[in-house]
Amino acid sequence: MAIHQLAPVNIGRLKAPLDTPELKDFTNNLDPVNAAADGSDGFVRRLQGDSGDATDLRIHDDEWLWVNMSVRRDIEALKAFMYQGVHRELLARRREFVERLSEAVTALWWVPAGHRPTVAEAEDRLTHLRENGPTPYAFTLRTTFSPVLPR
């Protein structure tokens, strides 16, 4: 049994409210993307609010910042999911739905197996990455680190 798992967070500044026609393709694809995520190899869990997805959750006290967070077995499992199927299709269209931000919008970190990362943890990891660049505490897909857990 693994002693660590990967926690990726991704945020985006929405271009319009979720219930508007501008985001209809995005919201209509949430259930298929979440179902694909849930069934993908290496999936452990995903952040969910009262709605069953994360659309009712926000990060950095910003009503326009959407947050998506999960736990995966490892980096390879995350990459395999990200770059295939319906997720890949929506990822290619992300600029239709979210603005380009100048700062990091994705952070990864290792968690003890069974840990459920919170939005507050995600905020902390993103802030750390933005201020310090990739480190074992918060890193990117381009610059990864091996798991190092507290003893």
C-alpha cells in the first residue's frame, strides 16, 4: 500500500457566471469529465462541495476563481487522465471558459495516503509556488519532486 499520494489543484478565473450561455459547454461537460476522472486509473478522490462537484467552492476569497482538486496515485496517473478523452477536449478549450492568469494556476504536492486536502491547503500550496517557484512543498508537472513526508 502506498504511503503517499499526489494532490493536484487547478484554478481558473471564470469568464462568466456558471449558469450563463457562455459557460454552457463547460457546465454541460462537468458530469462526463468527473465520471471519467472517477473511473480513471490511479484516481483516489476529488474535491466536492454540496453540489457533488466543486462548482460551489471558491479559492482565495474570490467569487470568480473556480477550484478543481483531486488526489491521485502518482504523477503518471494524473498525466494519463489529463491528456486523454473528454478532459483533454475541454482542456484544449479552456480559454473559452477561463481567463489566462499571469501567476501559477496549478500546484502539486504529496500527501500521506488517505489524507483529504482542503481548499485552505490548496491556497497555501499555490501561494508558496507563486512566491518560491517549484519546491518539494509545491511543484508543477514540469518540475516534479519525489515524495517526502514528515516523519
